[in-house]
Amino acid sequence: MKNGLEDVVAAETQLSDVDGDAGRLIIRGVSLDRLVEHATYEQTAALLLDGFFDRPITAADLQARLGKARVEVFAHVAALDDALVALPPTDAVRALIARLFDGEDFDTAILLLAASAVFLPAVLRLRDGKTPVAPNPSLSQSADILAMLTASLPSPEQVAALDAYLVTISDHGLNASTFASRVIASTKAGLTSSVLAAISALKGPLHGGAPGPVLDMLDAVGSAENAQVWLGQALDRGERLMGFGHRVYRVRDPRADALKGALKPLAASGQVDPGRFGLAEAVEQAALAILKQRKPDRPLDVNVEFYTALLLDALKFPRDAFTGVFAIGRTVGWIAHAREQALEGRLIRPRSVYVGPMPQAA
Ligand code: COA
């Protein structure tokens, strides 16, 4: 038995490959750095989904269908009552997704891709006492998310930054939420059920729930001069440094640099708080040094969540909504894996080793 199934191979996939020693991520034959530089969210989604449904999928077709689907799912926003709006945003989004019908077809997939993109901004606006903004089907998914969040047209740099984020996190091997999605798909329960299970797995702080705490940590550190002392005291208390360490990567997570790169045009146009960016770089350097010193046998480097925190903060998402934005981007990976599992895999049913008491002899 391998605790946490570490290094256990549980699926064959043509979707993505995570090389933890080389620090390399390949998404359907394209390395992440090339994908982020050249592909939009819609192109990346088409790349991941093509071949898993009963029709060829192109980015242009996907963009048009997503626009219509966003308008269709917006009707469900009316179901948000005070009790749902009071929940953490990712939980409220999950509750609304649970209202959608379940199926394995392309239409279900498109609705699910649109759902969290529409529900999250609506939940956030209602929570602030504002009216939800209806989607604009002619915009790209990234531009529309920001428009629904802020009720104004986003800048090209903001759209490019969110697009880069959604591409960067679109798929990542057999992580916990993707595995959850495949387990559900293996029972043929349907894509909506797969996505609901995956969101539930994603929200934990050891998986997708870390970027909010990264900002909390930066706030608590306060200044570059304080970084070393603060981080040392956090480790003394037995805490983990959020945004560092990974189950697979033993070197720097390539997604961290993709996101740091995506932040640069925003920073150059004055749309990132320069103080926070500088502080983050200082904390990163101090954390790497102290982790190397305190955990010499365990290589611990920056993971995707560290620069996610800065990027989503610069785009004006509140920190408790970061996991929800992660879900918007990862839904395409969950759906592609669910379809791959349903089409090619068997029912997932591992065994356990019983270590409990045996029945007493009569
Ligand atoms: N800060 C401090 N120590 C850390 C650490 C971190 N961020 N991540 C791992 N470690 C230490 C553990 O304390 C443990 O030390 P020990 O052997 O002396 O007890 C050792 O490294 C191995 O940790 P383990 O929990 O077995 O690693 P894992 O592969 O199960 O964990 C994470 C991977 C991501 C859950 C873990 O690195 C973590 O909790 N990171 C912080 C949360 C985070 O950023 N999550 C987002 C992931 S993308």
C-alpha cells in the first residue's frame, strides 16, 4: 500500500504529462510555455476536448457555443437565495451547478464550462449587495468573466492575464480533483456529477485552496525585511508555507513562471500593486532559502498557487474566490478526463488492506 497513492499509476491519458523531475508540463503534445504564449482559453479547451465527443471541436465553434451557454446558465442565478450567497463562493457555485441536468454529451460539457464562469461573478456581486451582470455572448470567456465581475469592459492586459491563467491551469495530470472526476466518470454517472466531485476535491487547502492563504501570508509578513524571521517562526509553529511544495514537482513548478510572466504586462501598465509584487519576490527568495535549510532532504520549491494569488488579486477577485476561479479553468480538464475515462477505462474499484479487529471466536 502506498500512502496517498504516491507514484501509483492509475490511468493512461493522452491529455497531459507532468514531469516532476524536469519541471515540465505537456498538454496534449504542447509544452505549457508555448501554450500560454500562443493559445487562448478557447483554443486550449478545443485542444483538450477534441476527439472525446461526437463531433470535431474547433476554438471558433467553442467560443460561439460558450457565449450562448453563458446566457442560458445565467437563468439559474435567480436560484441564489441569501443562504447560498452566505456560503463560501466556491460552495455556492457548486450548489448552483448541482441544479444542472446530468449527461455525457457535448451540450452538457458546454453548459458546465459556462456554468462556473457565470455563477462565480454573480455570487460575488450579490454578496456585495450588487446586481449580477448578464453575460455578453460576443465576448471571449475571459473577457466576459471580468465584465460580469466588475460591470465594466476589462483592459486588454487584464483579459490576457486571465486567459493565461485559465490556460495554465487547464489540466495537470492525475491530481486529486481530476482523479475524483475520473472515479465518478468510471461509474457512468455523468459529467455534472464528475465536475461536482472534482470541485469538492479542489477546495481543500492542500489542493486548490492555497492561493487565498498565500495572500494572507504576504499580508502577515508585511515587509521584505521581516520575511526571514516571519517564515522561520511559521515553520517553528509547524505550519506549512503556502504556495510551496508539490507532490510531483521536485523542482520549480513550470506554471509558477507562466503566471509570473503573465503578470508582467499587467505590472508594466500599472495594474499590479508594485509593493506587493516586490514583497512576493522577496518572500519567495526567503522561503526557498529557509526551506532548503530546514528540509534538506525534501526539495520544496514554488508551486502554481504562489503567483496565482498575485494575478487573481490584481484582477480584483476577492481572495476567498480564488478557488472558484481555479475551478473555472480546470473544468475543461475534468471534463476531458471524465470523457477519456468513460470511453476507454473500466470501473475504478481499488482494494484496501483491512487492519481492524477480527471477529471473536464463538
Ligand atoms: N512548507 C513547509 N514544509 C513543507 C511544505 C510547505 N509548503 N510542503 C511540504 N513540506 C514538508 C512536510 O512538512 C514534510 O516534512 P517532514 O517529512 O519533515 O514531516 C515533507 O515536506 C513532505 O511533506 P508531505 O506532506 O509528505 O508532501 P506532500 O507531497 O503530501 O504534499 C503539498 C504536497 C502540496 C500538499 C504540500 O507541499 C503542502 O502542503 N504545500 C502547501 C500548500 C500548497 O501550496 N498547496 C497547493 C499545491 S499546488
